[in-house]
Amino acid sequence: MTEGRRQYKVGRVVSNKMNKTVVVAVDYLRPHPLYRKIMRTTKKFHAHDEQNSCRVGDVVRIGETKPISKTKCWEVVEVVTQSQED
């Protein structure tokens, strides 16, 4: 999903233990190269969360940005849905 030159992805937060950083898991549906069965693959991205507002289970939209650290080049753009855990 792109708007202009910036890429966006939607995924769920799987970890928020770091300061100002969340780990977002994005699911893809891809066919198997030989058998063509649709398989779900998951990729994890480190994203910058300035306010530390994301919790585990939230569905967030992340956008590409300049590298912030060795592993972070994404930032949280918006929280799509909040998790129901309390």
C-alpha cells in the first residue's frame, strides 16, 4: 500500500517492552512456489512510537520513514483498533 513514495502497512502489535518502540507483525498471503497453496507468512517490523501509546494486541498502521536506529525505519501513523485487554 503506497501513497506517493511512502509505504504503509497494517499489522498488530506483538511487543511494546522497549522505550518508544513497538514490534508490529504484518501477515501476508502468498502462494507456495510449487504447489500453489495459499500460505500465511508473517514479517515483524520495529516501529517508532513517540508517545508509548500502543499496547500488545492493537492493530496499527505503520509508515516508512528515514532510519531512526539500526532496526527502526518505520513509525506508527495511527492506531486502527485498540485491544480489549485490561
